[in-house]
Amino acid sequence: MFATPKTFAGAARAGLAGLALLSLTACSAVYRNHGYVPTATELSQVTVGKDTRATVVETIGAPTANGVLDDSGFYYISSRLRHFGPMEPKVVDRQLVAISFNNSGVVQNIERFGLEDGRAVPLERRVTSSSVEDKTFLRQLLGNLGRFNPASVLQ
């Protein structure tokens, strides 16, 4: 009833093979989709120069984002990210459909952009200098005591 060295070696090999198989499946890529972009057939139902904001929403759905200035357009954005093990997620696909309107709210143009059309925009971190020095509140308060002029209070 005791384990012989042969059965122990076989069990160790099977356990090692199972562990290797488990570690390989843990490192498979996981994809996540975010957002919504209408298909080409859905966009073909929107007529430039005829459809309005309301009919576009009725036909293909509400946009992901609206234009900032004067509600100038609808933007449908979709992203696909790949997560692979402990590494940072990477954007593998991004689609953007921009529908612009004229002043009367009629569709003026429909454009589609992909990840290859984008460009990285560097962020600038500007720091406003402060007149407050690296002093505690009590030190700043006591530092102003010598600058007090009683004549300015009496007048």
C-alpha cells in the first residue's frame, strides 16, 4: 500500500505537466471591447443633406460623445484592448465615426477614422508658482508681527 518510487515519479511528472499547462493558459491574451461604432450598413441608412440629429439617433443610436462647441457633431468611439499577463493593456484597435451637422441641424458629413489616423498628444504640466514659502502657518504669522504699523490703524 505504500507508494513505490516508480509511481511517485509518475505522479510528479503528471503534476509538473499539469502545472506547466496551467501556467501556459494563464498567459493567454484577454481582449476587452469598449464603446460602440455603427457598421457600414447602419451608416448607409443616414443620408447626407437630409437626415437631422433626431433621425440619426433614431437610426443608429445615441452617440458616445457630442461636439463641444455649439453641439456641432456626434462621435461614436470604439476601442479594443489586449491584456496579456502582468503587462500594461495595449490598444489594438480604435474606430471613430464623426457625423457633423450644419447650423440647421442637418447631416453635413460622415467620416470614419482608425487607430492609424490618430496621433499622440503630449500633455503639458504647468505649475503655478506660489508666493507661500515652505514655512509653517505659525512661522508666517509670527513673521508678520514686526511689520505692523500702528499709525495705519489709527487713521
